[in-house]
Amino acid sequence: MLRLDKNGCHCYNNGTKMGFHHLYFAAAQTTFDKLKAIPPAVWGKLGLGVLAVILVFIIIQRVLKINKFVLGGAVFIGGGLLWFNWIYHRTEPKFLTPLVDRVAPFFPTAGAYEVKQSTLPGDTTKKK
């Protein structure tokens, strides 16, 4: 309750009484101080990440307007190129290794040409 002064008005000049817990909050870092301590490179990377997310949503909305056959053909060709690149260089994800191991003998792989050229015609032993 507020005290009344001589004239019957509320008395507001009691002063601020701060306990120890109030002093702790006064000395604590503000959020702005913590944000200023973050290096500018982090802000740049965060900005690029936000920009990338926005671009992905814009691209997805544009892709949905494309003819479905054209989109299917582009996905098929892109997926095929990725698949054959994995087989040629053997850089497939680990969970696909058993499948690629079965398919890889039917397709050329990196280094197969050099191994074949290192042998003499009619020689059945391979040089390393």
C-alpha cells in the first residue's frame, strides 16, 4: 500500500529498494549484448541459409506449374545421370552399396580402362 503524505496524496518517493536478486538481473547481459558477440560470418551464413530456403520454395512453386511429362523426363534423366555417376566412380551412399555391387559389373567403372590396357594381348594375368 502507498503511504499518504501530509496533504492526503500518495507518496511515491520511497526510493527503489533493490535486493540481491534485482542486482543480479541488472548486471546480466542483455539479449542484444549476446547478439553483438556473434561473429559477422555466422550472420552471413544464416542469411544465406534463409535465402536458400526462400529460393527453394520459389523454385518448387514454379516446378509445380510445369507439364508433368516434362518434369518426369527431367527427373528421370537427372536420376539416371546420378545413378551412373555413382556406378562409375563408386561413390554411392552406403545403404545402396549392395544394389550397386550387383549392377556394377555390367557397366564401366573408373580405372577399368587402365587395367585392361596394362595387359598384353593374349595375356591372362593382370599387372598391378
